[in-house]
Amino acid sequence: MKAARAGLDLSQEDLAVKVGVTRQTIGMIEAGKYNPTLNLCISICKVLGKTLDELFWDENLE
């Protein structure tokens, strides 16, 4: 998620404002310390132009 955000030149604050959460929430998601709701995941995907699989699928689960 961090790479996709940075690729669009968005700060954590920019993304947070667009999806309606705090910058701290975005930071915790990127650090793997917070599991966002499905609705928040979908909002993040829409802003970043990515699918759920591209942003949130853990390759280690396969």
C-alpha cells in the first residue's frame, strides 16, 4: 500500500483525508499494526486505483 500511495505522490495525510481516517490509521495499516475494515480497504483501493488483491493479499498465505 505504501508503494502505491507513494507512486501517486500522496502523503499518509493526503490518503487519510481522501478516505476519511486519521494519518495515524494509515501509518498503522502500512506498518501492519492495524487491520482495516473491508469498507476502508475498498475506499483505499478506489483512491489508489488498485484491487483488494493488489494492496491487501498476503503472499505468505498461499
